Amino acid sequence: MANVIIVGMQWGDEGKGKIVDLLCPAFDGVVRYQGGHNAGHTVKFRDRHFSLRLIPSGILHPNLLCVMGNGMVVAPDAFLQELDQLAAGGVAFDGRLFLSNRAHVLLPCHAALDVAREEARGANRIGTTSRGIGPAYEAKASRYGLRTGDLFSPQLEELLAVQVERAQAELATLGAGPLPPVSDYVELCRAWAARLLPVLADTEQLLNSAIDAGKSLLFEGAQGTLLDLDHGTYPYVTSSNSTAGGACTGTGVAPTRIDGAIGVLKAYTTRVGGGPFPGELTDARGEFLRERGNEFGTVTGRPRRCGWLDTVVARYARRLNGIDTVALTKLDVLDAFDEIPICTAYRLAGTVVHELPPDRWSLETVEPVLRTLKGWKTSTVGILDPADLPQAARDYLDFIEQELAVPISILSTGPRREETLIQPHPALVRLTSDRLGKVIEQR
Ligand code: IMP
């Protein structure tokens, strides 16, 4: 058995959903450990499309345990909508989907604050998803947050009054409209509590017992490494630890019980929202990548900013997350280019640097140092044997492996599950226990 963390190595939207879905046959459970309904992907199941933002997509695999950990902030209305969607689609989740009773509740007043603060930031806006993620985590860190277990507290009204009054006071200073009275929130929370009761659990105990029983768990990070609150491009980040370390604090499973990490890396780079992006292409090539890669946000529909692959970022992500092996996604999007530059270093005030500068001002001024590789100008879609890859594509992959010093064992060349090349590198074999054959068979 192996417990594995899967994490995005860039600014999110690396295609983690597809890789998690692909690897599910090798695991007994999938666990989300941070974030909220700022994440999201659409998953196809029995000719139906499901739009999931909170619930791990593993729910579409019968019998798989799905857990939403204590590190998440959960908007109950969004969660209940997802449950309704699953029920309407005939997906059974009773007894295998659990939400931590220590996860924090994201309230409508958090979303109102998020929107008003962004408005007030003007040109310096972070470009959040407007879901209220930052204010919900802030309430948690300030120790007046409401946890899902508190929905049943006799002090529910007092707990809500603190949240609503603080939000109201700040909204007034920002010139934003009044919030509904606390009694409305109490009513809402009581209705949510009744429906949430069957899925709430002490998920720390549940997960550790599953591991004790020899089960293998896949810990799914939302967003990406560069959006991590501590290690990302602060302040243009999300409000949780999306890096591998977050899997332990966000679930209560100790680091000593985790066996490794798989990094998901897109063959080029995208980011949505504000903040530094050293290799950003603001010309027709960026536009071409966006159109070819369909780079529009799944949650907000916003166009994503696009650029070439940045190995300064990828090396940083490899180290921070202790990546054992990489799943490289969307290689096919690069099929049309004559040449493919890769950003391998930055020029900062005339000096070449190989590490990500920690401060925002340096990151905003660095220039990418590019290494240009030949394009392959032929379709790679659906190639399943490495020998069938064009030589230039192989050179591209070899270059990335050398830069990162870890093998690429999964290569995605299209949105469908069968469009995935899987190489049984020892790292992947180890992390999928003895079930890689099952993964390949169900691909
Ligand atoms: P927040 O998480 O809504 O507070 O947004 C903070 C930053 O993270 C913004 O730049 C968002 O665009 C970005 N972000 C949040 N969730 C995702 C995601 O799932 N994919 C990509 N970017 C995200």
C-alpha cells in the first residue's frame, strides 16, 4: 500500500483532475486537504457531465472512499448542490463520502467581503475567484471561524453574530451594502446542518484507521504550488497551503505515513488572476496557446494568461513538494509550434538567477532566460508508446527530466483518459502499489 500526494507544480489548472481520475484504480480513497469551491473540474461519467468543485472526482469511481479534510473551507450551499447533482445522476455516495467536522464553513458574508475587498484594491486586485476563500480562512486564523461541527452548537447564534458583525463593519468602510440579519444566517445554518449531518465525520480518525487497515490513499491538492500561501507568489496566492505539506495539516495524517508525491506539470504555463508571471506571452503566441489549450477558467470562465514552460518554477515545485515523478499534461497543445522556448532562468538586474526570487518586486521585474527547442509539428494525440513520439517531442521531455531530475512517468496528450501514455518507472510502480496494471487496463 502507498499513500500519495498529488499536487499541481505551477499556478493551478495543470490538469490534476484527469490524472487523479486516471490513478483512482490504484487507490482505496481520495482526500482533499485544502481550498474550497475556488477549485473545480468537469468530469464525464456515463454520458453525463458533473461539475465538481468541492467533492473529489473520485466519487465517480464506485466504492472509492472520498474525504474532504479539515483543511478545507466549505460553502454548504455549493456542497449540497454537488450532492444533489450526484444524486440526480445516480451516483451513490452514502457511507463513502465524508466531510470533516473540523473543516470551516464558508458563509455568504465571506463572499461579500471578498468581492468588496477586490473592488477596493483596484489595480492591485489579486483576481480572486470571488468565492470568499480568503475571508473564510482569515476567520479561521483569527479564531472566530465556524466549523462544520459548530453548526450543531447551542452557541450557533453567537458564533454567527461575531462573523456577521465583523463582516458588516468592514463592508460599511468599503461602501458595500448591508448584510441580511444574523437570524437569516441562523436559519440557513440550521437547514444546512440537517442535511450535512449524515456526511460529517471525524475524518482524521477515519483516514488513519483506513491506513491502519492497509488502505492506500491519494491526497489531492487543489490550486497549485505557486498559489500556496507561504511558498507561492505572495500576495497573489490563495489562502491555504496547496503544497504537499498541506496534506498533513489539512487531514491529520502524519508526514511519516505518506509515501511520496506525484507532480502534475502542464507542458507550458498558465495563470489566472493577477500577479507576477515571468514567462507570460502577451502576443499572438499567448493567444494561440489559450485557444488551442482552451485555457479559460472552469470556475469563473476567465481567460488564463499563458506562457512557455518555466523550469525555475518547476524545479522549485519539485523541491517544495518532494516530487518523485511527474505527470506532464497537454503536450499535444504544443504540436503546432515550429520552435518551443523554455524559460530556464531569470535575469534580475543584469544577473542570471536560477531560483525564484521571494519578493514580489523582483519577480515583477525579472526577464526570462530562454532555451529554444525544436518543435515537432505533428500530432502527438493519443500516442501510447514512447517509441511513437516524434524525436523533437522526446527531446522536449528529456530536457524537462534533466532540468527536474525526476522521471516523467505519465504523459497526457488529450483530454480523454485513453489519451495518456504511462511509463512504468520504478517511482510510479512504487506509488501505485501493485496496481499500476489496473490503472493501465482501465485507461
Ligand atoms: P482565491 O483562492 O479565490 O482567493 O484566489 C486567489 C488566487 O488564486 C487568484 O489568482 C485565483 O485566480 C487563484 N485560484 C484560486 N483557485 C484556483 C484554481 O483552482 N485554479 C487556478 N487558479 C486559482
